[in-house]
Amino acid sequence: LNQVLDIVYLKPVDIALLIQLSSTLKANYNICMQDELNAHTSETIAFTVGEEVQNVRRKLKRLEDAGVIHRGKVKGLFEYGKVCIINPYLIKFGNTFPNHIVELFNPEPTSI
């Protein structure tokens, strides 16, 4: 797992944010959801955790740099816009994941 993730530089507050985000995942996609229809944005995450948007963006950037999350638009999920997806190798919510989700974290096509 350490080969895939660079989690050495994560701070405890980053891990706390990851735990908060993991409580609202869309099954089989690991998308952080605000509610059943809307994906979280930096602003809604900041409101949920009670922090400034800039601080949340900084934490999300560290999580992304460590390979824990992916932020951006995803093929086949354009209706959600820019989304935050948690690495399915780290936290898995669902039985099967589409290849385009898995490939975000592993360039070699594989299914989990």
C-alpha cells in the first residue's frame, strides 16, 4: 500500500478530513456526496467541517498529492461536475468499481 500512496506527509487533520469524507460515499464509485443527488464541493466540505474554504482546499490538495483522493471531472460521471473520489485501494464502498475509476489510482487496467 505504501508503494501506491505517499501518506508519510499527511497531517492528522488531513486524516480527520478523509474520515469525514468517507462517511458519505456513493457505492461502487467512492464519490464524496453531499446528499443523494449532489457531489461535495470544496465549499460544501468546508461548511460541513466548519472550516474556511481555503484551509479545506489545502487539505484536499495534500490528500490528492498523496494519492488518497482524486479531484476532477470523471468519464461517465459528468452530471456531478468536478468530484472528489477516494482511492478504492484505501477505502472501498461497494463490490465492483468501473475501470475508469480504478485507473485514476492505478494506470494499469484492473478491476477490484
